[in-house]
Amino acid sequence: MKRAWFVLLVALLAAMIFNAALAEGLQGDGDRTGEQAIAARAVELPVSEVSEAPLPESGNDMVSADFAVEAAAAGKGVAIDKDNFPDEAFRGYVKEECDQNGDGALSEDEIKAVYEIYVDEYDIASLKGIEWFRNLELLGCSSNRLTSLDVSGCTKLVSLSCQDNRLTQLNVSGCTKLWDLYCQSNQLTALDLSGCTGLVKLRCNDNRLTRLDLSKCRKLEELRCFSNQLTSLDLSGNTALEKLSCYNNKIARIDISKCDKALADAVAEAIETTDKGSVAFGRKIGSFYPLETDSTTAVIVNGKTVYGGKQKAAKSLAKAKVIVKAQTWTGKALTPKATVKLGGKTLKKDKDYTVSYTNNSAIGEATVTVTGKGNYTGTAKATFRINPKKVTGLKLEPGAGKLTASWNKVSGVDGYQIEYGLKQDFKGAKKVKVQKAETAQKALTRLGAGKTYYVRVRAYKKVGKKTYCSAWTKGSQATK
């Protein structure tokens, strides 16, 4: 702005001098012409006014500077940089999804247009910058590396899913419109919900909570707070509560008399003991019982203890069936999901069993071991294959009496297997090998002229007496 004002002042002075000199030239100014008069008066200007600041290279530079100042002053421009968005992955998401004109900054209109952000599994360590999105209603950021999250400035937030992170701090203090909060499987020791007066669903299980104040959450219908370190749970103000799961805590007594009548009726109607240390009350709704709590917890309805806690004998996992799908090698330890079934029942991870893995980093055969928990004892094992990466970049180049197939090299393998033939389904196809991982091409000879051939390739590695292969490439075709 200072430069702009200075240029304008110089222009005005020059115009005044020109007009005066022109008048003198027309009227006669001694021996001087109008141009000489202009030059003479220009010399009289103080040097400080001329040299105070360098002139801009062009008028566009001056306009851009003015716009930047005005935009910053009016809060219209937020630079998408390390200061405002420190995390590289989140910054990349904002550039890709929110910066509509691609100018590297968020305008007021661009910020207002953001209602949803989904960055699950983005390997994000910080969501600093989320506070700019004041209109944000839905935020999904599960399965990242977050250790803290502050969404107190997102006052229009309706849904927050931040499970499966490393959160030790979560600030939702300004989220009065928050309807559901999924923050399970973190490391939270405290959770302040005093401002979440509209909360209907809360899943905060598998944390380290020692207390949970729900007195302000009077609209709460579903609560999952199992696997924490709670010693008490006051539900006297939660009259709308229909579903409760609070097992694997240290709660000695829980009173559900003031909760939704359907919940109390379900408890009084039927009790089903499902495992040692945990019972489910009433009929099952989908995959969720109306009430799940430890059998050692006294459940109170209308002043009476309706359940004191009996336990079934522990069951052995020796005959359990463990199912794990084959995996693709990545160079890192693989921990795929295991499905565990016993007697027709699918067991629940971390409730009925824990999982460990061995030999799960290299191509070959890995082992998964499930160990009983709760009402289950013993172990069960299963193996799963870790296959090489799939071949990419397959190309076919016709030549004299041959087709040359080439592809991108695959690391960690012994070589490649190639199939080629005249049928798209590769029935009756010929097979050849390339026995060096560094050799990523093969000349296919003795081919019929004018015929179309289909070719596919896969990588292989031999481990012991077994050969592990990647998936085939999609069949490529070329006419010879």
C-alpha cells in the first residue's frame, strides 16, 4: 500500500509540473520551452521523495500486493502452507479437495463450501487447520496417527469418527450439535462431554477412561463404553438410553431404572449369559444386545437387583476354526483380520480372544495365533500365504517372427512365469519362465503370422519346497 500511495503522489506531482510548464511554454518562459521547464522543475523535487522506495516492476505487482493485504485483513485468504496445515498428508488433502481454483489458498467461499471431510487411513499425525472449516458437519479421520484432536471450533459438527488413532486428548467442548461420536480404540484417559448436549450415539470403548460424566447428554440413546477403567456409571439423567454396553470395567453397581423402558423391560424379560465375566440381556437387536455388562456387576431396576452374576465354564479354543485371507507382500509386517468360529458362533476380537502373528514380514507362509480371553481359554492357530507383488506395466512389441513382452521389475522375487496363447481365457496356453528377477522381458518365438496372441505374467518366489506366486496381470493382446 505504501508503494501504491507513493507512485500515485509522484504521478500527481508530475502532472502538475507538466501542466504548469506547458502553460509557461505557450505564454513564453524566457528562453525555455515547455519541455525545458518540466525538466527544470523536476530537478527541484527532493531526492528523498524519489528514492524512498523502489517502484514495482509493473502495475500488476502493485495490485496483487494490495489484494493480498485486503484479503488477509478481511480474512478471505488462508494459505495452504506448513503454518496453517503442518501435516503434509492433511495439507495435500486440503489442496486436492478444498482449493477449488488451485491458487494455493482458501478463499472465504471455498472455506464455507466444506461440509464434509473424510481422511480415514491417510497416515495423518495432526489435523491442525481443521478449525478453519467453520461449516464442517461430518468429519471422518479414523485409522491415522493422531495423538490429539481439537474440534471445539467446529460448532456445526454433527458426526465425528476418530477411532483407531493414538488419541490422548480430544476436545469437543464447542460441539453442541454433535449427534454421534465414535472415538473408540484410542488412549483417552478423560473425555469432557459437558458441551455435547445433542449427543445421541457415543462409542468410547477400548480407551483408558476412569470416569464418564453423561449428565448433560440427555438425548443419548446408545452407549458403548466397554473395556475402559470405569468404577461407576451414573445413568440417572439418561432417560432416552436404549442400548448399553459397559462390560470389562470395574463397575460394581449400575442402575438403569431411569433409562428407556424398553431397556429395563429387556433386562427383566430375559438374561443370556454369553461368556465368563460378561452377560447380554434380552433379545438381540442386530449385532447388539440392549445391555451388555459384567456378570459381577449388580444391575438395578426399580430398586431391585435383577441380576447378580453367574458364569458359565470357560470354553477351549482348541477346536476353533481360524480363517485368514492370503496377503500381498509389502516389505512390512502384515496383520490381517482373522475370523474365529467355534460351534457355529463367530467370536469377537479383544473380547473373546487376542491375536498375535509370526513370520508375517516376508513372502511365504505366516502364522496367526488366537489366545482365549474372557470365557475362552487355550489357543488356536492358522497359516496364511504372503504372495509377491503383482507385475505391472506389461507391454507387447511385435517383431520379426516374435513378440517381445516386457514389464516392470518386481522386488523380492526369484523370477517370472509367462503364459501366452490364442485364447483369451488362456486355455491350452504355453508357459515359459524367466528365472532372474532383474530380467523383465521375454521374446516369444515360433508364433503364427497374422494371429492375435494373449499374454499374461506373474512373479514367483520359491521358499523351501513351496512356490508363491503373485496374481496374474490382465491379459494383454497383440497381433503377430
